[in-house]
Amino acid sequence: MSEFFNEIMTGLNEAVAIEREELSGKRTIYEIEPLKKYDNQQIKTIRNSVNMTQALFADYMGVSPKTVEAWENGKNHPTGSACRLISMLENKSFERLPFVRICDKTY
């Protein structure tokens, strides 16, 4: 058989042995924090804290500028994945995302 096949079979056999507790293995358990809800003022404050316009914030969120406007006016509220993305902005962890590039400009 090929070397690739042999590597896969070795890995599978190790996984079975770990499950049977014949080998010790490492297990990673993830705990997901509850979804945080944001009100209109919090959204605007977070957006301003990272120096984003409503249009840029909308691009980041994957929504229309009208949606961002509605959130900030309190007419609608973000849910689900939108709240997770806002949380990443709030915690300043958005710069590590693969779809965010920092372009420093001097004016």
C-alpha cells in the first residue's frame, strides 16, 4: 500500500487504542461561553472603539449598512453569529481573523 494509506491506518489504529484505553491520549474539550446580547448603544460604542464607519462595520459583519443603522437605532438587534463577531471586536481579537487585513494609512 502507499505511505499515505499506512499513515492513515496507523492513526486510525492509535485512535481505536486510545478509545479502548490501551493507549493514553489527549482530549481537548471546548466550553463555549453563552451568547452575549448587545443593545444599540453598546454596538455603536464598540464600532467607534475600533474606528469603523457603519459601512466598514457592515462589511465586517456581512450585513448591509441599513442593518447596522437599524441596530444602532434600536429598531433591530443582532443575533447568533453577529453577536459573536461583535464580541470579537469588543475583545480586540478581530485582527487575527483571516478575512481582516490592516492597512495603515497616513493622512
